[in-house]
Amino acid sequence: MYNLLIKELKLGISPFFYVLPFLTGALMLIPAWLYFLVTLYFCFITMPNLFGGYKSQNDLMFTSMLPVKKSDMVKAKISFIVILELLHIVTAVIYGLISIRLYPNMTYYFFAPSFGFWGLSFVMLAIFNIIFIPMYYKTAYKYGAASIASITAAILFAVGAEWLGIQNSFVNDLFKGAGAESLPIQITLLLSGIAVFAICTIIAYYIANKRFEKVEM
Amino acid sequence: MLALDLKKVNKQYEHFRLKDISFQLEKGYIMGFIGANGAGKTTTIKAILNLVRMDSGEISILGKNMAEHELELKQEIGSAFGDINFYTRSTIKTLTNVIKTFYRNWDDDTYHKYMKKFKLIEDKKIAELSTGMKVKYSLTLALSHGAKLLILDEPTSGLDPAARDNLLDIFQELVQDGEISILFSTHITSDLEKCADYITYIHNGQIINSAEKEEFVDTYRLLNGKKEQLDMIKDRLISYKINSFGFTGLIHTKDFDPSLTIKSSTPNLEEIMIYFSRKEDQDV
């Protein structure tokens, strides 16, 4: 499994995509922007490019010929996606901290880059993963429909969350009102988001694994 | 010992089916796997490598069941698909460094020996290699991890005559010690005349014949007769062609009565293939 992950890191991707999080993360410096977009760029750019590369380089056939378990192939690929997602979020969080210090008196219409917001971003990626990964592993090469469905769902979540943040007094209070001032609440929101992300990704792995067992090269 | 043993392998697709594929390859020999395009060569090879799941049947490699010992056996198999390329923009070096981590018996000395022997340059990208070089690189990888069975799908297709001859010489060298066995598919029959010990012929998803090369050819006779003689023997012929002098047809040796005055000769592999593919057209 470890050597498969190394294979992903070394072969599967252009080094550009390791730099990209630092570029998209810099968008956090736009004052009071719609910050969900920053992590969404991962779904818009990195994922389709990554899976397009796999398809054109015959990654499925290449990996299948190696002495590896099918379940490890899925595990390695999902781990790689998670590593990239974390890279995107962590760099965005760092830029977010800078952003808050740069503009201390900013009025945020959308979510500010708080820990609670990053919790929501994790949930957004969780939704993306649980749709994209199982759909992709029906064939293990077609990524178009899976991308469209998962990106749409992620956007809908972001829109819904922002709308609730503006319209719903409870959510508004939690993320922008009194809740924003309370570190325990913020940390709880973040940890809950991470938990949802972990659970969804693990479920995605189990479904994907089952489907991939039936895939023939 | 058998390097490869297929027993009644079946696989059903919507428009094609592999039917009761059975054949054996003795350790230390080369088997040519021939058949027309679309006959089922690649599908059979994929079934051997467990890339497609067979519906029924049994495949054993080096005495072990492939379905049960897939990972262990894949350590001992080297495979190459002539027409599929992987990670073409990566250099040989990058690819090798990734691939070698998967094999417990990887030997760097063997790797460098064959890289030198085949004149492969580590800094070259896969896309820059000629078709022949790509096959040689696949062979180098297989030999470096100590593969005992080489399964090659159309390794000679797309090679010029000199490169093909060179590759066939390499195959023969490899099996010399009796440790390595090779199964390679091709539709170029002259390859087999040059270097195969055994021949397995697949046609429309079925094995027509699998035998030692001379025996394989000896199973058939090519007949040259006059038009009036055709009716006498028509039913027993596999297929025939009519020309202005009479007819030529292929027959199983056992069905041929030598007392007939029809001229007979030993066919070559190409003729066997051609007459078998005519069979369907005539049956329809």
C-alpha cells in the first residue's frame, strides 16, 4: 500500500498540483470574499486533471499489472486524494490567518475564515468525496459524470451553507455572532467537520472497493 | 513442470465469448499464441493475468492456482502489452524507481546488465523509445524482478524485420537455461516458424489446436486438386478456394485418404490460419 502511495505521489501527478494550493490559497487574501471557492478550486481543477491524466496514461492497466491487491489500489488513490485535500485546506487556513490579521475590521457578508468555516469546508469536501469516489470506481476510468455530480453537490452545499449563514438566525449566531467569539464552539465545529469528512471518505472507500472488485481491464 | 496450465476457461461478453480455452505450456519453452485480430488472444492473456474475471475454468501458473495466489504469482510473471503505453512522459529512470519497489526479488545488477545489453538509456522518456525498445524495456523489468513466465501480447507487432528477428533471438536466449518460459501472442506467423516450440491457435474464442510446432503443422494437409475431385472430398475439407486450375483446400490429416490422387502438401502456419478463417464464410 505504501509503495502504491509513493507511486501516486511520484508518477500520478504533475508537480504543478503541489504548488497550486499555494496559489489558490492566496485567494484567501481577497477581503471578505466567498471563501468556499478557495477549496472548490481543488474540485474544479485538480481532480479532473488528475483523473484525466490517469486515463490518458493508462494508469489502471499499469497498476493492475503490478503485484498489488485491488483494495490497496483503491486505498492508495483515496489516500492520495485526501493528502491533496488536506494540503489545500491547510494552506488556505494559513492564508486565512494572515487575511484576518491583514483586515482586522472587515465586515464579512459571507463566512469569515474562522475554524467553524473550515469545519464547513471539510463537510463540503466530504460531500465531494462520497459522490465522486464511488461513482468513479464504477469504471475506474470515466471521471466526467462523477466530476459533474460531485462538484454540483459541493456547490449546492456551499450555497446552502452561505444562505443559512445569512438567513437563519441560529446558524448566523453560531458562525458570525456570539459563536464566532467562543473558541470552544469554533473548535467543536471544526472537529465535527473533520469527523464528517473522515466518515464520508471511509464510506466512499468501502463502496468504491466493492465496485472496483467487479471492474475488468 | 507446467509453466502455464489453462483448463476450460470460459468468459462471456455481449458480442464475444471465450469457449473452453485449454492449453499447457511446459516450463522452459516458447509458445506462440496465434489467431486473427479479434480472435480472443488479448482477452485470454488478460484472463491469465486476472485482469478480466473468467466465468468458469482454472488457470495455474508454475503449479499454483492463479486465483488463489495472484499476488505471489505476479511476482514471478513479467508481462507486456505491445500496443499499450504507460506514463509516456516519464523517464525510464523515474518509472523503474517506482516499479522496483513492488518486487521483492528485484536485482539492480540484472537491471543494469540488461539495460546495457539492450542499449537502453535511463534518461530517455518512454515516448522517445521505439516500439522495439519499449518491448526490450518491458523485458528488462521482467528479468530484473526474476520473472519465470513472460506473457507478452503482440510484442513483435509494429517492429521492422530486423528488430523482430533480434527480439526473437532474445526470446530463444532467455529460455535456453530452462528456467524461463514465454507465451507470446502474434498474428505474424513467420515469428512462430522462427522461434516457437509450441503453437496454440485460437479462432473465434475457441482453441483450434495446441501442439508442438511440427506436430501442429502435421495435423493438416493442403490439397491441390481438379474441380471434379472437389465434390468427392468437399465435406471433409476445412475450407477451400476454387481457381481456374481446380481447387486448393485444407483438410485434417486424419480425414485425408492418401490413396486419392489429389496432390497434398504440408501447409505453413499462414495457410492454416487463412483456411480456418475462410471456414466461417463458407459455412454461412
